[in-house]
Amino acid sequence: MDNNCQHTGMEIPSLNLTAERCPMALLLAKRATKALRYGQRMKIHLSDTGARQDIPRYLLNHGFTIEEQVAEAQSLVIIVTRRQ
């Protein structure tokens, strides 16, 4: 995974893409979530308008469930789980 992804102990791995814009944010999210196994979760932080739309849509269409969304004025946090 890339340097933006952090994993410590039992916490959910976190991918901070707030400094990235689409399409780079989408490419980084694809790479990071590809490594997840069935039932594994990841928290993804987004701020780019395009990424906030494209990444959840991509993940829903490619075997992930979005369990939680926290939307604020300038950011979006989603927790995704691999379904298949």
C-alpha cells in the first residue's frame, strides 16, 4: 500500500486522499482496496469533489459495501468492506 495508508494494531487501516484529486485519488483507492480480503475494512478520507462521487460509486460496483459515511463541508470519510 502507499504511504498515505496507515495500519496500527486492531484499528481499521486508513487511507488519506484529501491531498489528491481525481483521477489520482481513484487510482490510489483502487490500489489500496485491491489488497483487502473478504470482510476486511478500510477507512478512506476524501476532499476532492470528483473523488467524493467517483470513489464510492466505483467501490459499490466492484465488490465493496460502504458501511459508514461522514460528510462534512470539505471532506468525506467512508468505511468500506470487501464483499466478495
